[in-house]
Amino acid sequence: MSYKVIVADNFHYGDESESYELGTFATLELAIDASKCIVDEYLASAHKPGMSASDLYRSYTGFGEDPYIIAADTGGVLFSAWKYAREQCDVLCHEKREASRNESSDA
């Protein structure tokens, strides 16, 4: 079975003409990895120092790309980019905050 990753545009949510096919992958794991990469790239580019996780997530859901996976004979959500983005926003903003605190205490 193959897994196709389609990338939608959150800014034009629901407009299929604003979507593109990223590619077809041999395994679900590879398709998920490619999808996570799309989300991670946006989050890294949109993150600003001191930004909260909720602000970063709001930016993603408003302007980021939303990859989803389709495969023949499967139903349901194979990967939720929004759920992954929410988790990554928490991780990214927490890590940046911790690094900033450590730099401040080292000074």
C-alpha cells in the first residue's frame, strides 16, 4: 500500500485549489515523517523570541501548511498536522524559554 501526502494551505482552508501533492510514500512512517517536516519548517520560521506556544500555534493554524495523508482502503485520520503542531509549539517554546533562562543565569 502507498500513502499520498497532500498539503493544504491553512490560510485558504477548505480551498482545494490551494493544495498540492507532496508525494507518494511506501510506508505510513515515511509519509508521517514528511508531514512532520512540513510543520516543523513552518514553526521554526515563524517562531520569534519570547513567543508563546499559543501565539505560535495560532500563527500555524492561520498561515502554515496542513499536510494530510490519504491511502486506499483506509479510513479516518492517519496524521493530524494540527495536533502535531500544538505539541511541537509547546516543545519549541518551552525549549527556547529554558535556553533563555539558562543563558541569563550563566551571565
